[in-house]
Amino acid sequence: MRSFLLILIAIIVNFTHSYAQKDPELKNALAKMTAASTSYNAQAIVNLMSPRLIRPMGGRENALKLIKNSLAKIKKQNITVDSVINYTDRDIAKVKNIEYCFFPQLIVLGIPDSTKKMIRYATLMAIKEPRVKGWTFIDYTDLNDEKIKILLPELVGKLDFPRAEIKPLVIPNEEVNSSIDFSMKVIDESMKMIKSGAAK
């Protein structure tokens, strides 16, 4: 638990304050994506995925097939997505005609050992751009520099949101709520520090 939180803190304190007002349309899209993830709704996930991800996957039909196969493998391992907790007090940044926003997430997974849960840290990137209807999403967690150059060439050198691997935390069921509460407080307090510093 301590190492999980230390790495989480190290990442969060490097967040930079972005600008622009929050968007109700983004809030709604995020809620839909969260619901799609927890219900293993492959079609809904693909509908909310950025075309930037869908194109390299071979188009929508092939993307749907790949997502379905991936979800089937997870189910076969007796892993369930019990809940996704998004840190939503984030502002929207804009570069040229592309709007984007990052959401730190805590994902609670059910595992074969029913006495325990796994908590995974992730980052979801929302993106809105011309010729694409509404907000769509990219899993930012595992993007390396090369993938960013391919998927987001316009934003190379402009994305200051940190990327780092945090190993999942496996804890007894009775410790899940307190661990989530504490982790979200760490994120919130760190974000407030950044905003306070940016306002000076």
C-alpha cells in the first residue's frame, strides 16, 4: 500500500494546471464510458473510443471484435471491473483546434481470490476535435512517446501529463473503501496545491 501511494503522489504532484471551463457534454461522455467499462459493453466502448485509436485497429468492425475478445479473456480469468472512480476536478486544455482533458482513475477489480480486490491506477484522456462528434477517449496509461507520435502528432511536446507505471494494489475486501478514500484525497490535495501554485 505504501509504495502504491508513494508512486501515486509522485505522479500527481507533477500535474500541471490546464485551462478552460468544464463541459457538461464531457461529464456525460465520461459517465457513459465508465458505465460501458464496468458493464463490459464492447459496443459502447468502441462508440466512445477516439477514431485515432480505431483506425490503427483496422476500423470499427475490427475494433469491436478486438475489444470483445479482450473482454472475453478477462472474464475467463474471473476478473471483473467492479467500479471505476474518476477524479473529475480537471479543466480542459486546448491546442489549436483540439480540446483535451486527463482523468486520473482508480479501477477496482474483482479477482479469483474473493477475499481480496485489486486497485489499479489509470489515466483516461478525453479528446474533442473537428469532424468528430462529441468527446471520445484514449487510454493514456500505457502510451509511450512513439505511440503518442503516431496517435497524437499535433500534441507532441505539448502534453505535460505524466506517464508512469504503478503496480496494481491487491488488498483485503475490508480495506478497499478506506484505500480508495485515502488515494482520492491524495489526488485531490495534490491537485489543489497545483492550482494554488498556478494562481500565484
